[in-house]
Amino acid sequence: MISDLRITSIEATPVTVPMKAPLRWSMGVETGTTRCIIQVHTEAGITGIGETYGGSSTVRAVKFLEQRFRGIDCWSVDRMARIAQAFRIAYETFIPAHVYAGIEMAVWDILGKSTGQSVASLLGGTFRQHIPVSAYLFYRYVGEDGIGGEDTPAAMADRAEALVEEHGFRVVKFKGGVHAPEEELATLRALRQRLPHVKLRYDPNAAWSVETAITILPQMAEVGLEYAEDPTDLIEGMSRLRAAVAVPLATNMCVTRFSDIPLGFRMGAVDIILSDVHFWGGLAQCRKLAGVAETLQLGLGMHSDRELGISTAAMVQFAAATPTLMYAIDSHYHDQVDDIITTPWTYVHGGFRLPPGPGLGVEVDWDKVRHYHQCFLQDGEVNEFFDSHRPDWIPILPLY
């Protein structure tokens, strides 16, 4: 074991990687993903890699935390979390949880490399080697090369069937909130008819009023939903809906902090909390979340928001080490044109395999980072809360 793991410097490089076709959701369009690739350097010469959301603002926040973390031993994960939390309270808009999460990810990578262990081993041991993934299914505009354009129930069923056949998915997550609820109900029925043995989940990103959700969700339940994710907004709305409809409700919108859990639990607003290694503030916090969810007998899944290969590795390592994470994790990976790691992820029987090797188990392709950093400098940060096909449209929820 290498002992001198004091942090000497931290670097953050923003990149923008496009999608194969623009992905539509209730509040805009995802044309790509902007991420920050993070390097944490140590006295021992070991460098860890991490990844998180955002561009220039994330870089500034990382450099702010670098001054506070320089000289701290990487084994002091809890101390660093407390420092970041203190500054997050003081600078709520400047040091969001995902910034520290990207740094912490790199620290776990260092700890794994220094001990010859995987991050999953450090998090408590490997429980599973294969991590099931859901096929994320979006309405898509046509991309520049002609890919995409799925906008009808039949076209969406064709796309889902192709994904299942190509990658072996056993779960399909339909991202709705784009068309009227009746149209998306028709899409769910088409998916069930085409894929009778696949689990279906539905996520309109809080596009519905409570009244609409109470009316439509029971009809959607007839196709056998695994769960509905955030059909309506806020703990109050989700609570009213759950009391009226016998469909499991999942969230990554109304319960996103530990302080949300007591109220959400008491009001019966959710059945499943979707963890996120960025939103929840890192792998250590996600491990804590798993314990809280188990104590309260809440289900545990994992949210996705266009992760590249490093964050995908962190998700896989956490899922591999968490026995109570029983739902297939979400991933946008099949919709992205490229990655910035040397060996991009491939789906095996509808999931990802835990990579061999210490730390996160992936390495960075710095030529790709430089290329997609230039894309960031040229095109800027992806704005997912905008639809260029409808420039005057304002995404004010609820939409229906």
C-alpha cells in the first residue's frame, strides 16, 4: 500500500460530446452532453480520474475546492466531504454537490490504484459482476446524418425492439412528457405488444398535473409498469398521486437530498429513490443513501443524465457493491456518438460487466479529451432546457 497520498493539485477539463440524434424530454432537448473530466494528483505520483456535470462553472468550482483540498490525504474522504459541505452551505450556487462528487470519484480511483483494489471492493466488496441496464428510449428529432426521427407509437416500438435485439436489454425506460398523455399511453401499449416479456418503466419528468396523472396512470398500469418516475411534481403532488393510484412511484426530482427523505417517507410520496453519484454528492453519500433506503424499506435504483465512460464506471462500481440496488440502472450510453476512455463500454446481455483492474477500472484517452474539449470551446455547453425546433416554446410545468 502506498502511504503518501496527499493531494497536490486538481485539474478539470470540460468536454462536449454529441448525441447520435437529439433526444426530446419534457423541458427541452438533449443534443449532447457537457462533462468535466477531473484529475486529482498526489505526492505519490498516483493520479485519479473523475467526471461530473457542467462546463466553465464546474471548472471554477473545482479550482476553488482545490485550494481547500491541497495537502489532504486521500484516505480522509469524510473530511473532504465535510469541507465541501461547509462551502456548499455558504456558496449554494457555487459549490453544488456534483462538483465535489467528481473530485471524490477521482479520490476513490486513487485509493483503488494505491491498494490494487477495485472501487467496489473499497465500498464494501463486490456483490455482483454484471450490472443490468435499462434501454433508455426517447422521442428523437432527426439528427444531421439522418439518424432518429422517432415520433409515433410504431416508430418508438421499432426503436425499442432494435435496442433489445442489439444489446439484450430486459428493461425499457420510456422517456415521455413530450406528447399528450393519450399519445404516450398509445406508445406504451405498442411497446408492450411488441415486447411482451420486457419490463417497462415510464418517466414524463413531472410533465403532468396531479389530476392528469390520476386519470392516465391507471390506464398505463394496464401494460404492467415496473414503476412510473416523477409523473407529477414535488413531494405533495407525488403523495396525492400515490394515495390514489396503485403504481410504484420512483423519483430523482422530488427527493434529491437527505433532508427530503423524512417528509417524502412520511407522506408516502415515493416507493423507489433513484440514486445518482453526482446529485447525491459522491459514492460515499450514495452508500449512505442505500442504508437509509434499506432502513425505510424503500427501493433503490440509479438515475442517468448522459454520463461518459468515467462516470459510468463509478455507477457500475457502486452498483456492483450495493446488494439492495435491485433495479436495472439507467444509461444514455447507446445514444452517444463517442466516449473519452480508451476502451468504451459495451453492453453484454443487457448490462455492463464490472471491469478488471484497480480503481474505477477505466483509463482516459487524452486525444479524445482534447478533441471534445475543442468541441466545448467551439460549441459551448449543451443547454438541455431549450428546443431549437420550437424557439418560442417555454417549458413551464405541468405541460398537461
